[in-house]
Amino acid sequence: MADVRFLILCGPPSLDPSTAGFPPAEPREPVDVVGERTGTRRTMLRRRPDTTGELTTATGWWFAWRLMASNNRRLACGVTSFPARSGAVDAIARLRTALGSLEPHVLTDPRNGSWGWLAEADGLPVAAGPHWYERERDCRNGFGRFTEAVGKAQVAEGGIILRDHHSSVAAVVHVKEPRRWAD
């Protein structure tokens, strides 16, 4: 598998990591960031120069990982979130170390009969299938593709910032060619 990669996801404080599928590794208090001038709720992400190039964040941001194939399909995702990017990168390193001892658990959804997988290391969940499968065979093959890709994947630089579509913060939209779609 060429060009498989781990993407680091960055979630704003307004987006609960549990609803995005990444419950926190450690319980945290909810955080609201309020704008100084307008009093509206907003989130911030800053890149500060330092020796490691580490992405540093305003309070409340969370990070998680997702394993992507070369065709941009999801192969797996982490099962927890971290308060810093380095936590997600460390979780990837632990996953690679425990790759030989991963225990796959095949799950079924009794409502519709679909199949999913969860990988555990030392009794703790470390990765999950990105979606449900129609057949058990496809589910097991998905786990096989995941284990094959983990050793070859590189951690992508930077991160993907997730948006909270339910936030009360108004989005800024730049319209190109506004009259083109008017009719």
C-alpha cells in the first residue's frame, strides 16, 4: 500500500470529542472560549514557533488520529482523543509497537446485521473500523488491510481541523461568481 498515512485530527472546544467518535483519554471539563470584543463564542488555534514545531493550542482543543489509504478511504481510526498532538502521535507509536499482539473483536449490530471490528492491545481498545460492513468477510478483510497498513504509514505533518457545524459561531463564506448560480 503506497502512500498510506496517519492524519491527525484537531477538534475545537465547541465540538465534543465523544460525539465525533473520539472520547477523551482523560476526563476534562467543558471549555468555552469567548471573544474579547464581541462576546461571541469562538475557538482558536495557534502555531507558535518552538524547537519541536509542535502545534500548540488554546485550551480545550483535542486531537485524534485516523489511518487513510492512498485513495483517501479510511482504514481505521483511534478510539480516544488527546489534549495535545503529541498524545495522538504517541498513541500511533504504541499501536505500531503492539501490532503483533493486537486482538481483533468482530462486532455485529443487531438492528441491521452489519459487521464492525475493534482492535485491543493488552485488553484496551486502540483502534476501530471506520465504518460498518455488510458481510463478516469484508469486516475481517478490513481489519487485515488495517494491520498491513499500520507499519507502512507515515504520520502526516500538520493536522485536519474539524468544524463544529452546530456551533453558534457564524461561518465566513467567500462567494465566487455569485450570479452564476442565481438562475
